Amino acid sequence: MYINTFLYIISCIFVLLSHSAMLLNIYFNGNAESTAKVIILSVAVLGLDFVYFIIMLMFKQRSYAIDFLLILILNMSVIFQSCFGGVHLSVKHYITCIASLAACKAGYIICKNHKWLQVQKKYIYLAIGILIVVILTLTGSRSMWINIGSISIQPSEFIKPLFVLACATSVAEQQKKRKVLCFYVVYENFALYGLTAVICLLQWWCRDLGSLPTFVGIFVCGFFLRICYPKAKFSKKTLITAGVILLIVALIALRFAPDYVQERLHTDIWSDKTGNGYQQSHALIAIADGGWFGKGAGYGDLHNVFAYENDIVFATISEEWGLLFALMVMLAILIMLAVPLINPPRSYYHSTMSAGVCAYFIMQMSLNIFGSCNMIPFTGVTIPLISAGGSSMVTSGFMVGMLIAAQSPEFKRPAIRQQRNARRQTA
Amino acid sequence: MDFFTDTSNIFLCAVSAAALDLCVLVLILIAYNEKKHAQQYWNRISCCMELSAPDVSYPLNCDEILIGRHASADIRLPDLSVSRYHAILTVSDGIWTITDIGSKSGVFVNGTLVTERILRENDVINLGNKRLIFRRRRNNNVH
């Protein structure tokens, strides 16, 4: 139950107010065929708000700020996705948002007790292994998708939260050093390096190089937090060596990248508007067309361009709602990620886990926004919680659940270890 | 008519943006407020304990506290008799435990050499030449 009823009510009112203002904007200014469609959308959005506000109270948490920010962002994404090309409730995206909320709560329950989670680490590695086998066997030839009827699932998305959990570590875990020759090594670190190499090779093999920077970003974050624990006393020598190694690896990767990647790196989008620069040129024109305040909900033209609702969603939102609003939505996501800075986690495991989640969100957002603005090569990754796509939404929801877990942790020993220790004490 | 439509669009967009801004601002303030509750919960978990040396006190602010001579240790004891990473303090279910992490001079609790031991209030811990007392927090001389 929420500790302060007054603050809970205030938070609910402001979230509802924010969504109502957007819905009023659609009612007065949107491209809706009939008022009924706006009413259906309003009932769906505000209804989900109310239901989640009640469900939230069933979980005994000490912090609910991230929950409120999550429902605020998710329902804004429902409104955006329902307005592309005319106002109508996007049922598919609405269902994925509900799945995302469920995944968030599952993430919270699984990750709140880090001591239990550490005992289960071998199963995390096992789950990643199973997903890799699934990708290699069940997806099509060198692809990342599994098609079941009209539903497409991207199993590689589910590797991301598991990889964040694999990268997270505790101080005690880093102290389990073994002497090999004249070096003290932590075996678990080498397991992680091996796992990262396997995942990178898999991404390369599946030609999904867009997700590769996300995995590398999560790994780099986890790697630095492992070598510089627990007070982040960064040694200049270590930092420079690690930076140089990363740079060399990146240069080698670029040198041996497939032809289609090389082409994208050197594309001039304005001279190749119908080829490789098609999506980016249209996205940039749409952002300019929308200006600061947008054309109005449902009045955009970008919905005629492929992947308007995921790969170039930032441009689609900018066109209809304005650059100002699109930037503010991104700011809301960043603020959700910054909550662990306001209330820092009390365990090193949860801190490294939160850092991994932030790395995932920031890498994905940067790749999508800067890619669609032609500041970096176009990769085609999603903006977490905003872009359409079931696998991405569920994964992002789970990751937010991990952030919530770091805010409302449990400090309990797993039962088996507790019993063993009790026996030792009696002896 | 166009002028009217444009103005209403800008006005409604500005209202939506302002509502979103206000909501985010309120949620930031609420996150700050929740920090107090998180602190209270931590006080309950950690039982407000601290490690005290004759001239300085070390509050136990997270669930794993690394004690050693190294600059990156949470509690730094700059003495050659203390190993770089000497011992670790952990808390679970409100119970603090000290564990020796391969130190050269060992961990002594109330004069007994231990590898892992549950700590009780006013236990005396000896790490090399350094002597620490595990006790309830007092507000003066906090490191």
C-alpha cells in the first residue's frame, strides 16, 4: 500500500491530467473521422490509467515514482500510435502496452531480492543459451524473427534483459578471486566475456548489426563497473587501455562489416532519396514540416513510409505533435532513468543492474533518434516504450521493472544458504 | 479560418506540453519525497549500526561494505597490517555478517579468529592492528 495517500492521489491526478490534455488536443484538433473514435481512445487510455493505479497498490513497494512515469509514457505512446494516419485506437499497440505493464511487474518480482538472483545466475546463462539455440534453429535463414501465424516474435530482444542481469555483479562476487599463474582472476568475469563474444557473433551472423551497439553498450557499462568497483576509482591506465581496445575492436568491425553496412555508412541521403536514404530523408522533411508545434494529431504524411511506427517513430511524433513535444517525451523517459540518481540503490548488484538498464535505454534511444536525423548511420532499432513492437515493449517493460526493483529492494538470504549458515552457527 | 486553426493547434499543443511538464515535475518531487521512506526502510534493515574507531565512525549505508587498505574500499584503513581487501560486511534480514576475504592477518571478533560471523551490538572487531566497534549509530564524528 502506498505510504502517503495524499501523494498517491496527487500523482494519479497529474498523470490523468497529462493524458486528458493530449486527448482534448485530439478532440479539438485531431484528424478523427468521428467523435466515437476519440471517445473509444479516451476510454481505453484513461481506463488503463485507473486499472494500473489500482494494481500498483497491490505491490508493497517503497517507491512508486517510476510506476507513475511508466504509465504516463506508455499511455502517451498509445495516443501517438493511435493517431498515425488518422485517429483510431491501435488495438495491437494497446495490447502490447498491457503486456509491457505485466512484464514490468514480473521484472520487479524477479529482481527485488538480488541475493536470490545471484544464486540463480547459472540459470540466466542457461536461458540466454536456450534463446541463442532458438534463434539459430527456429528463425529463418540468418534472420531474427519467428513467425507464428500473424504474430512475429524477435527472440533476440529477450536476450537483452537477461544480458543486463548477467552483467550485474556484487562486491562479494568480485571478491571470489582465484590465482591463475601470477594473476588473480574472477571466473565469472571470463564467463561474461565469453557470453558477450557469443552474442556479438550471433548478431553478426543474423545480420542484426543495429542491436550490436546496444549489447556492446550494456557490456561496456558492466565491464567498467566490474573493474572499477566499488567506489568507481577509475585508474587512468585501466581506462586508457580499455578505451584503446574498444576503439581497435570498433575499427576492425567497421573494416570487415558487410557491404550493406558499408553502404549505409557512406550514404548521402539527399542524393539517394529513393534508395538507402529514403526513410531518413522523409523523416527529416517530416520533422521540419511539423515545426515546434506539429501539424496536428493524425495529419502527418509520414505514415506512408515503411517502419513509421518503430524505426522512425521520433520523426512521426515530431511531425504530428511537434518537435517540442517529441523532445519532452524523450526527456520524460530520461527522467524515469534518472530516478536511481535521486534515490540510489543500497546494493552494488542493483546499482550495476540499473546502470545496465540505463545503457540499454540510452543506446536504443540514441540509435533511433540520431539515426532518423541522419547524425549517425540508420540502424532500425526501436525507442523503448514508444515504438510499436511486442518483443521490444515486453523487454522494455521488464527492464523498467528491474529499475523499480532497485528502488524497492529486499535484503533476504535465499532459504538454503540461510539454513546452512544457521547450522554452522549452532556447530 | 486558417489563422484560427493554427492558433488553436499551437495553444492545445502548448497546453499538452505544459501538462506533461507539470506531471513530470510533480513526479520528480514525489521521487525526492520517497527517498525519505527509503532511508527509513534502510534504517530498519541496517538497525542503524555503524563501525566505530577511536577517532572516527563509519556509517553502514549499503548492503555490502568492503573493508581494506585499498583506496577503493568502502571503509579504508590505511595501515600495513590490514590487507588491501580484508573483510566484507553484509546484511540480510536485519542481521550483519562479517566475512574474511582472504586477508593475511585474519579477522578477530571479540578476540576469536573467524572466517564468517554474525555480528552483535558492541562486538569488537580486530583487523590487523586496527580495532573497530560494531555499535548503534551516534550522530557525532561521522566519516
